[in-house]
Amino acid sequence: MLAALDDFGIRIWCGNTGRELAFLPDSPDSPRWVVRIAFAPDSPRLASVSHDGTIRLWDCSAGPVC
């Protein structure tokens, strides 16, 4: 499960246990509210869109949490 909250980032939880697995912060230099998030159906990538239209792609294959 994932969510964009009011802390300028994305949080990922385990759907079975409810335990938080990761926090993906937006840029600390210029924080933006994330308004849309989606997993790619065929890869370990995540896309996010911020309120100013910034699109970010996240590669979750580097870590054990995604």
C-alpha cells in the first residue's frame, strides 16, 4: 500500500502487516506536495506527480522494501 501525505513524500506500507516499509522524500531543497502516485504494472518502478506538475520516477529495485 502507498500514500502521498502532507509531509512532502510517499510512504509505503506492507499490505499484510500494516508496517511502514519506506518513506520516499521529495527534494529537501524544494519540497512539493505529491498529488498522484502509481506503481508500474510490469516493473519495480513508481511514478509520482507533484502539485506543480513535476514528475518523478522512483526505482524500487535497489532496496528491499519495494
